[in-house]
Amino acid sequence: MSLPNQETMQDMPNMTDNNSSSNMEMNMQMSFYWGKHGTVLFSGWPKSGGMYTLALFFVFFLSMAIEILSNQPPIRPGARPASGVTAQAVVYFFRISFVYLVMLAVMSFNGGIFIAAILGHSLGFFLAKFRAVAMANREPSDLEQKV
């Protein structure tokens, strides 16, 4: 194993120099913390306790929507393929958009945001599965009884 010579050391960038054109510092939380001060999705948001509460509800309802959208019934038999696939693609677009927003919010490492996301996913899963079970157990319609 050889040590790098002086020429190689000079060619390497100096990580301690701050020669960047902007003096912005990245001060990002890298462990879970509790509190209303932090950055969730947007720089400087939330600024107050009311905005933090809004952020909690926003993440909660996005998480709930993710689960509800991920448990949509399949395309009905007899439906036109283009319209069925288009509808599923639109639902998929919104679901994936919501997934990435919730992921970024949870990456703020705020404990309240994390709990809001987990509770939203759980309630959304419950509502989606409750609806599916209710639909499976409903009475057969008049059309099904004639067949």
C-alpha cells in the first residue's frame, strides 16, 4: 500500500474550504425529534403551532388517501379497455404523488409527522378493507337473483 504523493494530494478537492457561490448552510435534522419547529415539505413551514397542526392533518389525510386509492376495485367486466386503464392510470398518478409527498414529510424526522403518517395509513387501510368486506357481504342484487 503506497501513500499518495504530493501531486495527487493537490489535485483532490479540499472539503474544508467553502468556495461555493452561495453561503446557504444545510441544517437538516438527522434523528427523530419532538416539537413544532422544523421543516416539513417546504422551507420555513410550519412557522407556528397552528401551521404545525395543519401539517399533521395534511400528512394524516394524504396517508389515508394513499391506502384508499391503493385498494380500489379492479376494472368491471364489460368496461371499455381504454377508459378503464385511463381511470386506473389517473388514480395511480395521484397515489404515487401522495406517496412521495408523505415520504418527504416523514424525512423531516419529526415524531408527530411520523405518527400522523402511520395513523393515516392505518385508518385508510381499515376504511378500504371495511368497504371491501361490506361490498362482498351485501345482498345479491335483483339482476344476480334472476340468473
